[in-house]
Amino acid sequence: MSSRRFPADAVLILLPGGLLLLVLVLPLSLVLAQFITAGDEALALAHSVYYRQVFLFTAKQAALSTLLALIAGTPGAYFIGRCRFPGRRLLKALATVPFVLPPILAVLGFVLLLGNGGLVNDVRRLIFGPDARPWKMLYSMKAIVLVHVFYNFPLTMRIVGDAWATLPLSEGRAARALGAGRIRAFFTVVLPRLLPGFAAAALITFIYCFMSFSIVLVLGGGPESSTLEVEIYRLIKQQLNFSQGAALAAAESVFLLFLLTLYALTDSNLRKTLKDDSLALSLEPPKLLRGVRLAAALAYLIPAALFILGPLATIIGNSFFSRATWISPAAFSFSHWRRLFNFSESVSLGALSRTAVFSLSVSFFTVCAASALGQYAMRYPKSRKYLESLTALPLGISSIVIGTGWLLLLRHVPNHGAFRLAALGAAHSLSALPFCFRIIYGRLKQLSPQVSKAARVAGASALKTLIHIELPLARPALITAGVFAFALSAGELNASLILAPGSFTTLPIAIYRLIGAYNFHSACALGTVLIIICAVAFYLLDRYGEN
């Protein structure tokens, strides 16, 4: 019986696992090989004052963004994990936004809000008169940090909030019975239990901010506000300096893999703590807020909702206005939408159709790979930790670095347009796989083991059991993972700028080029389409992807 089962089980792990290693390990190996053979050029980078400043700026903006994201997200984590009040579900749902929102939309929204002709400066001119000096914040470190906080403080709400929700009631009662006040009980009992959650939130936020690309590319404002990701892109795409680009990519990858290892250890400790606390005899129930505490919760919820939804609402609103000129103000208009769906002006429509077809392909491949890996983890529980570690690797490997590795390989291949598209699809799938694996595996492990046992007794192989029995029962998770992978691929810009052939324009690339041409209203029309895609993914994640 084992001889019949082995080939099917082998397919479940070898096909997606082999492709994952190929897509991830091959380009990384090429980057490292280029770094080793670079020799003197790599040493010159190490002694370069400019690149040391770039590294320090990258670490500085990531650390500052992480600190502010933790500060901004901690009150929300308390309200989510400990309290019941009107709007709690909305606050918890807002914590899902970073998972589905493309960075280029955040950039566009904040440019429209904070630019010289943006909403904030328009309000200032209404209040202080038309001669009021505009508030200049864009194209600086302050703008980069602000957008990073916007993007990442909901992570703190979600991660620390889940830890807060599982605190045992017994420990808090014991501390108060021994005479500890609320503040002392918090620092001696509550805070130590929350530290793994804070550490996990801080590490993953720092990693995301350290790898940030499109936000820094648009809002950095010049070499003095450049990061490693942007410098790798400039060396590879603009200067065609593969030796120095690979050297920077290798150095960044080693540093990020170290941070990812720390995050994996911290996340494992956090899960163990959450599991132990959830098995406690009694958990502290959420408190129903009234009076001053309810007002405090709403005072946090309303600004948080405006901070998250304001840039998106600005994008949607601007898509319905014509561009202001010296002789006519902006006016309500559908011109940008008509141009978007005008077949004679095929750039926007072509970008939309290409994005849809390409992202559907990525979504299908990612769901198939995640389903196979999830089923294998179900059949062999001891493999779960290794598979989780393997699928988590893309979280700490930049798509810019992956794209650099593929370019190192494909630059020697003639007529490599199709190969670059395949590599781009693999890079997109790689970015979505960690999340899709967790979504699908989380649903599969909820199925009764008797189902698969009955199928095996009836003679079904592991592959047939997965396709005909387990996946139909896990349909909500498959839909959620598929839409999530589609939204991630549709909004991905980093790898697309590196790998996409010149004629292959996606929605994020088109939006990026429109922003560069200061054609913000047309960018808003395309951005609204992307927001609709993200809204569907947001709804499904909020409804089905709780775990």
C-alpha cells in the first residue's frame, strides 16, 4: 500500500517544492555567484562612503518607521484584543488593509493628499488665504516614514491584538489579589506576555520597511534619500552594472535572511504562547466600553479609519475630476474613465487586460502549489514546520533581488521576452505563496481526519483525495487564497519593473509612469480599478481569512 501511495505523495511535495526552490534558490545562487566573482568591485562597494550612507539611511528609516508603527498600533491592539465597542469589527477589518493594498496606491494617495496642490494644502489655502505657503512634506524622509507607518501600524494592531486577546484571566486576578495596582499588574504580568507579539510585529515591520521599494522610489526625492532596494534597481536597470548590483543584492539578502531567522524564532515563540494561553482554564473576556473609555476608543478609531481610508478616497474622488489648468479649474468629469475604456487609446485598457490575464494565471498556479503543500503538511505533520519555514523565505527575500538573479541568467538568452514573463509570474507567485499556504493549510487542518482516512480505505491516492474530496470542502479558503494571490499580483510593481519586457505594461507600471508624468487624474482612474480589485480581496479575507 505504501508503494502505491508514495508516487502521489512525492508529487504533492516535489513539484511545488522543487519549483519553489528553483524560483528562489536559482536566482539567489546567481546573485551570490556574481558577488563572489565581482572581486575588486565588491570590495569597492564595501569601502564606498556613499553606499555606507545608503545602508545607514535604509536602516534608519526602517527603524523609525517601525517605532512609530508600534506606537500608533498599540492602542488599537488593546481595543481589538481587550474591548467590545461599536466599531470594533471595523477597526479589526482595517488591520487587513496592508495585506491587499499595493504600495503604488498608497504613494498615489499621499501625493494627492500632501502635494503642493493636494487636499491638505488646498484646505490650508482656504483657511489662511491663497497666498499661504504650501506645507512641503513630499520627497523627503518624513514622507517615506509617514507612508510606512500608514502601511504597517495595522500589523501591530493585528499581531499584538491577537496576543492580548488570549491573556489568561487567572494571572491578572492573582496579581490584583496580591495587591498590585493596574499599572504594576500591566508591567509585571501583561507586558511580559505581550513581548513576543511586540517583537514579532517589530521584526516583520522592520523587514517590510527595509525592503520597501516603490514608496522610496517615488517619495525619496534624490540620492540622499535612497535605499538599498532603489540602488540595486538603478545599478541593474539604468546603469547595467550587474557586478555592483549583485554585490548590493547579496549583502542585503544576507542581512534580511538573518532578520527573517529571528522573526521565525519569535513567531514560533509567539504561537506557542498564544496556544498555551488559549488552553488556559479561563481567558479574560473583552470589556464592554462605556463613557470615557468608549469615547477614547472612538477617538482612536475615527482618526485611524481616516488615516487608512483617506488616501484611497482621495484617489477615487480625483478620478472623476478633470485636470486643472491656468485658465480653468478642475471640474467634475468622466473623461479619464472614457479614455480608460476607449479601444483607440489602448494603453490603459491593454494594461488592464494584461494584468487580469497574468494575475489569473499567477493565482491559479499559486493556489495549486499551496494546496499541494498544505495537503502534504496534513498527511505528514512533522513536515509542517519545515514547509512553513520554506514558504516563509520569500518574506525576507526582496523581489528586486529575485528579479536581479533572473536578469543575470536571461541576459545571455536571445529573444528572452517569454522567459522574462515566466520569471515574472514565478516571482509574483513566490510573493503570494506564504500567505496562500497559511490560508489553505489553516482550512485543511480543520477538516475531519476521518474524511481522508475513508478515502484511503476506498483506495484513493493522496492526489485524488486532495482533488476530489479535501479541496471541495475547503472551497472558501481556495477562493480567498486565489483572490488574495490575484490582488497581490495585480498590484505588484517591484519585480515588474525589473523583469517585465518593455511592451508588457501592467496596471502598477502604468500608474507609476502616469505619476512620473504628473498625470494624476488618469493615474487615479487606473488606481480606482486596482482599489476595486483590492476591495474584493479585502472582503474575502475579512470574511474567510480570519486565521
